[in-house]
Amino acid sequence: MKEFGNICDLHLYEDEEHGFFNYGRNSGIAFKDTMEKSYNFLKKLNYKIKKP
């Protein structure tokens, strides 16, 4: 990927089950975290988006 100029940011959530980041699970903590990380990633790529 890097050879072609692509960027990949990985964030691990150890001991979490599939769908742990879905809205409404665990008071939405993981949902908010993944949304914030997604926003920051797109911002780093100069996408013009509104903050959630």
C-alpha cells in the first residue's frame, strides 16, 4: 500500500466482540471513539467534512 501512496491507520480494541462499536452498545463509548478516529483520519487526508 505504501508503495502506491496509500495510508492505513489501524486501531486495535483488544478483547472486544464483533460489532462492539455499534451505536447503542456500551453507552456508545466505542461508537464515539471510532467516529472521532474516522473523522481525524479523513481530516488528515484533507477531506472537507463536518465534525460529527
